Amino acid sequence: MRPWLISIVLALVPLDAGGPTPAADGPRFDGDKLVQPAGYDMWPVVGASLGLSYSQRVEGSDPGTFHRVYVNPTAYATFRGTGKFPNGTIFVLELHEAAAKTSIAQGGYFEGRRVGLEASVKDSRQKDGWAYYGFENGALESAKAFPDARCHSCHEAHGEVDSVFVQFYPNLRK
Amino acid sequence: MRPWLISIVLALVPLDAGGPTPAADGPRFDGDKLVQPAGYDMWPVVGASLGLSYSQRVEGSDPGTFHRVYVNPTAYATFRGTGKFPNGTIFVLELHEAAAKTSIAQGGYFEGRRVGLEASVKDSRQKDGWAYYGFENGALESAKAFPDARCHSCHEAHGEVDSVFVQFYPNLRK
């Protein structure tokens, strides 16, 4: 095997490679970058929301964006069985514009153009236990974790279970 | 095998039992009733919407309900590959109340209590090619198809592809 090929193979090892057999649908890293998860559109969606914000919205303002949150099937099954997220849990957040008045839709909103693609990973190597990534709406094949603690401090303070906003996700609440 | 057991087994045959091997995730019938699909929460979600309506909404009225649409993985893969829905395609529609101002959410809406569970099946035995079912928000283990053509006439007139509202579903549009 050529040296460059070996280093690619070594760089793409999944999280927890030294521990129990990692989930095939778990996060993959290229060095310290999270590789954009392939095929996540087949993963379970735990919840959708429109325009969720942490500050009071101005009446009559635009509806905001749709959020749709996927999780890898292994972590979903584990959480449904145990109430705990395993190391290597990966959530994918898609943002879509709120589209309206297309076709027969005279009122309400549906998911229009995608405008964001982000992820969070439960990772025991991280100081906070979780890391957060942005793929610039898919333009980045891999991304480094956001360097500051802003994502996590809010998730930790308000996420109902293990820094995850389970309270907003019907398929994890039930 | 006792006679009543045989009749249960025979009644639960999947669609197209006499044709090519049916998809394991396809619809199952108990006589002429569609059995509520088990494990559909693991299926791909093709789109989410809030308050979509076919008539003009009154400004300031409530936001309506969230719709979330799942499809069986076999049909999803077939459609992504060919642009066609196979016989035995099953869509599941969940409706959730639009919940607001919980936890840190000061604006916007997320999926609250589930208030509806419906399904549509592409079924070559049906005159219209599709049939539509309601499970009374999960209370019914199985359901007969809605007897009138109201569902289908709208789907047929406005559904972009094969009576399906593909135009509202980002994961089928792309």
C-alpha cells in the first residue's frame, strides 16, 4: 500500500477505534475534521421546528428557518432503549428556508431551499463531551469543530438530556 | 397449524405477494385494512411543513399543525434512483401540534403533541392507483381506506409526481 493511501486510511478511522466495535454509522474524521456524513438523509429524524429562537420574535417578522434534526440509527436505537446517548452519537441539523404560496399551498410554510448543514458529535475526547461542526451548507466536505464554547454552553444549560434539546424532539421524548 | 392462525397468517400477506419478492418494509394488510406500519420512525423523512393549507389563512390566526412525512426506505431508494414510486410505496403522515414558548424557545414553533397519523399506499389493486388511510392518531391498529375520492382527486390534480406532493419535499426534490 502506498504511504499516502495508508495515511488516508488511518485518518478516516472512526471514533473509538480502540474500544468496542464502533458503529458503522458513527462519525468519521479526517485528522481533526469531521467528514460530512454520507447518507444521513436515510437516518431517523427526531424533530422539526420553524423559526425557533431564544429571543422574543417581533410580530409580523418573517417566519425564520426550518430546522430538521437527524441522528445516526445506532444512537437512536440506543437512546430509545436506554435513555442515554452513546459515545459517537452524531446529530445532523439541516436548515431550510420557509417557502410559501407555491402550488396549492395558500397558507403555511414548507421546507424550501436548504441554507445550512451542521452536526454535533458526542465525543469523549472533547473537553465538553460534545463538539459542533458547520459544513457551510454542504460546501465543506469536512469541518473542524467550532473553536469556542458558545454552542455547548447553551446546549449544556438548556438541553434536557445530556446537552441535547430532547424537549423539542417528539421522537426522543416519547 | 390451527385454522384461526392460518387465516391470520394469510391475512397478513404483503402487497404483491404473488409477484416479485415484496419489500420487507412495504405495506401489510389485514384483510382490506392497512396495518399501522411498525418502526416507521426509523424511515426517511422527506419533508416537514407547518400549517400548509389550500385556502388563504387569516393573518394572526394560529400557526396550524406540523406535518411530517416518512416513506419506506425501499421506495425512497427506488425513487431517488429512478424518479418513480414502486408499487407498495407507503407514506406515513404524522401531525403534531405547533408548540411554542417552552424551555428557551421564545419565538417560533416546534413539534408538540402528536395529533394525527395517516398513510397513503401505492397499490395497483386500487382504481386510483393509491389509497389513503387514517389511524385515528394511532388508536387504530389497522384501518380501511377512506372510501371517497376526495384525497386522491386533490393529490392527482396537484401532486407533482404520480399524485405525490414532491414539490413540498426537499429530500425528493433534490
